Amino acid sequence: MNKTLVVVGSQWGDEGKGKITNYLSEKADFVVRYQGGDNAGHTIKFDGTTYKLHLIPSGVFNPQVTNILGNGMVVNVRNFLTEIARLQDQGFKCKNVFISDRAHVLFDYHVLLDGIKEESLGANLVGTTKKGIGPAYTDKVARDGIRMIDFISDDFFTIFKEKIQNKNKELIALKKEPLPFLPLYQEYQKIAEKIAPFVIDTISLLNQAYSQGKKILFEGAQGALLDVDFGSYPFVTSSNASACGVCSGSGLGPTKIDAVIGVVKAYSTRVGSGYFPTEFEDETAQYIRETGNEYGTTTRRPRRIGWFDGVVVQYSKMINGLTGISLMLLDVLTGLETIKVCSAYKIRGKTIHTIPASIRELEKCVPIYEELPGWKEDITQVKSFDELPENAKNYIRRIEQITGLDVQIFSVGPDKTQTIIRKELF
Ligand code: GDP
Ligand code: IMO
Ligand code: MG
């Protein structure tokens, strides 16, 4: 049985990572977020209540799980405290949550700069979540960020003063109002005091836990096609959302990763800009959007809808080293007469099975579809593969053939109970 398992988005995010992570966390000792920030919106439903998480790992509802915000994350500290307070109001003590001392702090000026950058791009905007993610990672890579360990230290006054001076030069050059240092410092100083008890050396803790044979689940945010290296650049997020980010974002080395499950919608969705090969917009798309409640968890933007894209999932298999699939939202397709599946792209008369590096090339790719018959029966209560209508079984089988991966888990509704495990993974 696997000791460490990565749950990774294999399309453009919102595949249902939160649901599956929470489900699998019952058997976990640790759940670790390794990248991103509160651009993520992970929805979890159990015992009649729906919860939405942005920064906090989806194992938080299980008191036996230690939840870690890894060093690869950029953490909006104000929003972290709000999220903790909300969970505490809902009855979860959150004594089991820790932040890496090496994680970067996401400040208000990052949010401001995200908005300014998007505005300046006009029609070419990325369509970010405007949570400051790009600017926070820009500072990190430019060796200009502030890490948690410095945020909670006595040196924060001096570090922050210099930072605000530099940010103000940037803002003035952009013809924007400069930021007032002292009130901002005082506000963040109070936040730092509240954050300090959460900040620890998570890298040593995780490696020690691994040596003791503890079970560790990694929860990806966003998805493979939004990865800054592997996604449809520049219409991507600013971190390594794919499984490659696990090591750099948590401090557990690559030899310690046992398995990687790709979370995949039974169709495709995307929010924000960028070419989306299987996208379509008609009555069927609208039906899928409403039935699947396809509105962003973080921004409430309507999600763009597309058919299942086998090229995307094969590419995701390659870059993530996927060992299996968790197929989500299968119930949403119930009632469709026929369902289209893309198994390859056509470009300049050639058939290809991978994602070109250039978005201009990608934009020329035309999906090659096959049509599979749909099913009418309600599947939201099925408890096994055998109980599915024949056409739903065939749909799953075809996805397995195209991707060369087993559908190890499938999901027929948002609730935790609507999860079917075909292979025990953890
Ligand atoms: P994440 O970002 O990958 O965690 O996914 P989101 O939470 O942003 O979006 C997934 C949405 O699908 C949420 O509203 C979930 O409650 C919902 N969901 C997850 N699995 C299923 C499923 O099998 N069927 C249906 N109908 N909804 C699901
Ligand atoms: P979860 O974890 C879907 C998208 C944005 C935009 C691009 C860059 O819930 O799956 P950013 O704010 O990160 O700079 O935006 O990435 N995006 C997501 N799309 N799910 C997410 O997270 C996303 N996080 C960012 O819409 O296109
Ligand atoms: Mg989401």
C-alpha cells in the first residue's frame, strides 16, 4: 500500500481535488499543500454541509490529520486567519494546521499589483483570480519576497520598511498611490503575532514523519495545464501545480513519492483566458454548467465548458507520472443523448497526441472526436462500477483506453458518500 500519494489536478483546475483529498485523508496522517495560494477554491461536502477551502489543506476536518501549508506556497496571511476563524466558527478547532517557515507571505500590495497588471494587459489579460499570486511568486523568484520566518521575527520592521519603499517606487512608476508604511506595518505586526504559533519547520517534520512510516497525502491546487512550466503559457498560474512541485514545495525528495492520482472531470472546464481545444458553448454546455454548478469557487465566474480531452489527460499522465485516475462529476453527464470524447488533435493534416509548446500552434489544433451514447438512469446513488448503466461503464472504459490509465476512483455527486473506490490506494 502507498505511504505517500499525490492528488493532482489533471486539466485546468476545479477537478474535485478537495473532495478526493478530504475523502482519502481519513486514512492519512498528513495532508500537505505544496504550491499556490488562495487562488485555489476546494469544495468539500459531508454530513449535509458544504465547506470551501482556499489555503487550508482539505484534511482539516479530520482531527488526526496534521495539515501543512508547504514552503512552496504563497500565503495571504490575513486571509489565512479569516479561513481559520471561519472553520473554528463551524466547530473545527484547527489545532492541526501548520505553515512552513519557508513559505512566502502574500501581502496586500501583491493583490494590488495583480489587478494593475491584468488591467494593463487589456484584451490579452490572463483572467487571474486577482489574489496576488503572480506578483508574490515574482518577488520570490526575484529574491525579493518575505518568508514566514522573517515575517514573525523582530527584524520584520526593518525588512518591511525597505520593502514598502521599493514597492512604492514601483507604484509611483505605474502612476499609482504609494502605500503608507506605518499603518501597514502595525496591521501586519498584529497579524504576525497571530500567525507565529502556526509557523514551524515543516520540512523536518515531514521527513521525520516519513521515516516513521506515516501516511502523507499531497493536495495539488490548480491543474497540470495551468502549471507555469507545462501549461499553456502564458495563460497559466505562477507555480508548479503538477506533481513535480511536490518535492520543491514540501521538502520531501522524489524517491519518497509512491503514487500520483490524477483528478479528472468526466468533461472539461476552464476559468480565465487561454485556448481550450474542446470548448463549446450551446444548450448542452449550459446544461452541464448548471447541472455541475460550474461557477468558480473563488471568483464565482462561470466556468467555460468542454468535452473530455484525452490529449490533455495523456499529457498530464506524462508530466505528472500518473499512476491512476479519479474520474469526477460523472453524474453531470446523465441525460445527454451522446457524449463527445477527444482522443487526438489534427494540425495541418497531421494527427498528434500531445500539447504543442507554442500557444499559437495549440490554437490551430482541432480536436478529433468520437461520439459515445449517453445514459438516462440516475447514477448518483450507485455504490459500485457494476451498478452503472452499460453506457456509463463504456464511457469509463473508453477513457481508460485513451489514457492508458485505470479509473481507480469515480465520483457521482459532490457529497463524500458519492465516491466509489475501485482500488484501495492508501
Ligand atoms: P477543486 O478545486 O479541484 O477542489 O474543485 P472545486 O471544488 O473548485 O470544483 C469542483 C466542484 O464539483 C465542486 O462544486 C464540488 O462540490 C463538485 N463535485 C465534486 N465531485 C463531484 C461529482 O462527482 N458530482 C457533482 N455533481 N459535483 C461534484
Ligand atoms: P483550484 O485549486 C481553476 C486560473 C485563473 C487564471 C490562471 C492564473 O481550485 O483548482 P492566478 O490567480 O493563479 O494567477 O490565475 O489560473 N486558476 C484556476 N483555475 N482552479 C483553480 O484552482 C485556479 N487557480 C488559478 O482562472 O486562468
Ligand atoms: Mg477549485
